[in-house]
Amino acid sequence: MRAYWDTSALLALLFDEPHTARARTARALCTEIHSWSWLGIEAEAGASRREPFEIWRASLDPLLRAVRWLEISPSEHSSLLVLNRRHRLRAANAGHLYCFSRLSLVHPQAQLVCFDAELCAAARAEKLRVWSP
């Protein structure tokens, strides 16, 4: 499966959370993982608030190395804003939705692996594929 992962899905692989089993299932199915480059910053910021650095760092690095990174250039900001006016997502989620929508143009079968209800709802509203076990 070619998938786009947001931070909620990645952190579920690092920590024992309600969605950890689903995240592990998705990871096992993935042949390609794509995400916005901001994922690494979000993941480290989120993880650093939960556990001592040494505990999760060794697990985070290999996950991030497996990702195919997407970027948002300043010339794309206006398109991102137009997209987000329909959904009113938080800034990072707006970036993830925008990057996933771009990936879906090239790979229509790509699926969003995400456990954030607002981001999943916005992706569905855009007629994008959201992974479900």
C-alpha cells in the first residue's frame, strides 16, 4: 500500500495508544510511506513531551528514514490557504491535507493513514482515500 502518514499515525507507532494496533497494521501493509517534511518536527515535538529523549529517539529515527518527503514551497501557500478555507484545519493539518491531496493526484490509490478525526473528515470531504483496517 502506498500511504501518506500524518503525525497522529506515526506517534501511535512510538507509544502505546488506542490506535497503536491499527498503526502497526498499516505499517505492515505499507510499501511506500509519504509525508510532509514537517512530520519530523511535529513527531519530535510531540514525543519529547511524553517520554525521556533516549527512550523514543531510537525508534523515531528509523521511521523517519523510511519516509518519502513532500515539501510545500512558498509559491503553493495560496493554494493551501484556498484548500483550508473549506475545512478550517489547524495549520499543520492543513499542510498534511494539502500534501496528501498533491500525492493523490499522482497516485490516486494512495491512502491517508491518520487518527485525527478532523483531518480524516477533511480528506473524505475532498474525496481522498482514508485508510481503514
